[in-house]
Amino acid sequence: MLDFIRRERIYFLMLIFILTVTALNTGAGHKAPHEESFIEEDAFSNKTFKELGISEERVMDYLGSKSMSARFFRFFIPFGFFIFLLSLVMDIAFVFRRKRMDSWFTQEHVPSVSWGVLDLVRASIVILFTGYILAILQGMLFEILDFKLGEDLRMMVNTFFIDMAVGIIVLYFVAVRYKDRLQALGLRSSSFFNNVFSGIAAYIFVLPVLLIILVLSVWILNLVGYTPPSQPVFEIFMKEDRSRVLLFLTIFVSVLGPIIEEIFFRGFMYAAVKKHLGVLGAAFLSAAVFSALHTNIVGFFPIMALGLLLAFLYERTGSLVGSITVHIVHNSIILGFVFFIKELLA
């Protein structure tokens, strides 16, 4: 045990730092509960359509206007409805065909990798340590330059740099420490368009399931009287008016974020855990962690279901292209809905 601690002392020191800063932040977080409650009450994501002043008449007036955004949504909404009908047809056809799901678990296309769970723990510690250091440096720099950002925007900027660090750290463990090629992470160009098509088809197929899980989650939480916290990503898109900032955030949330997350959760985490828990265990564990780090309890089960789809899609194709495609499409649809609400309230 002492030899292990001595050998891994750099990671233990990082872990001690992480736990210390977390404890200090937790203590400081309880000193001003009135500030948090004010932010929560003012949050857009905590309000119903009625509270936001969105009515059927207002929606129809907006869609009937001549603005570019209204023209886009006039096309997008019927197209989305068509896709949803297509997904229902696909699901019904699947049920009546009684196709078995055994192939999901027996046809494995993700090979065994060089790294393992211990490397996953090491990388996670480095990522958390880097996140805290970046947050501290960011706070100091903004204070020195008197550069004021809202709390939500500051969090998004910090998340961007953390995601970039995640990519670098994963590449270090794979390419430098184990001298593997990027193909070991599922980053391969073979059958690119087939994998893109597989991802889109899989997402359309599972869309009704995601919606049913979301509706059930909201219904159950409403029964117990639970009010979810505000969603910072939603808040910043609703409140931000600077076009350059919105463009940066849109590219980050809909493209860069999904790519980095798929490299970590599927390419790195899933592949490492699979060596010990097999396909099913690794899929559930990676999906649960993926969901827990993404959202509040309202979206936990829908995002976990999406994570399962992403893991099985990676296993089915042996490439991250399909899962990245699904992730990009999913985030883009959510952003489209947010921009639709934003335009209605403009």
C-alpha cells in the first residue's frame, strides 16, 4: 500500500488539493443563501410558458412574421413533426418484427485497449485538478483586469477551457503514455458517412423513448413537489444578446462539447471499464456518470438513456463518428428550442 501511495503520490497530492478546495467552497456556499435564492427565482428555466407570457396566439403571430428566424422555424417545426412521426413508425415496426437485441451484446467492435480503470481514475483526478486551477487563475485574471462577466457566462468559459484540457489529458494518456494511435479512441474515418447515417437513424429510433422518459420524470417530480434548480446553459442563452458570444457558445455547446465528451466518456471511459464490467456494465456506468455530470434530476434518466444509446452505437460500429453525430444532433435540437423561446420573448 505504501509503495502504491509513493508511486502515485502526485495524484494523491492533487486529490488532497481537490478535496480541500471543495470543502472550502462548500462552506462558503452556505454563507449567502439569499443570493442563490434570488438567482433561482429570477431564472427563466424555472418558469412555465404561462409565466413567461408565451401563448398560442403569440406563437402563431411570431411564426406568421417575416423575420428570418420565423421563416426558419416555419420549416423546422413541420420537419421536426415529420421526424417524430417517422420515429414512431420505426418503433412500431421494430416491435411487430420482434427483432431480438442479442446482437447489441454479442457483436463487439470496440477492441481491448491499453489503458485501464486506474488510468481513468488518474485522468479524472488530473481533470478535476486542472479545472480548479483554471477557475482560480480565471478569477484572479478577471479581478486584475476588472473584467466583469455574469456567473453563468464565467462558468461556460471555464467549462470550455476544461473541455479543451480534457482532450489534451486523454490524448496524453493514449498517445504519449501508451503510444496508441487515435483509432484506439474510436477516432477513425473508415465508413464515415455510413456511421453518420447510423447515428441519425439510431437517434430518430430512440427519440420517442427519450421523450417518454422525460415526461415521466417531470410528472413524478411534480407529484412530489420538487422544483429543479435553474440551468446555467439555458439562462445564458436566454439573457445573452452579444452575437459573437452567442456564436461562440453555440459552436461550443453543439459541436466542440459533444466531440470532447464522446472522446472521454465513450472512447476513454467506456473502453477502460468494459475490460472489467463487459459491454452492459460499462455502458450503464459510463451513461450514469455522463448524465450525472450534465443535468439535474429532471433530465437524469433521459440523458442516461441517451448515454446508453451512445455507448451501444460506439460498440456496434467501433467508431465514435456515430455517437458524436447523435450528440451533436441532440444538443443542436435543444439549442434550437432555446432560440425559439428566446425569439418569442424578443
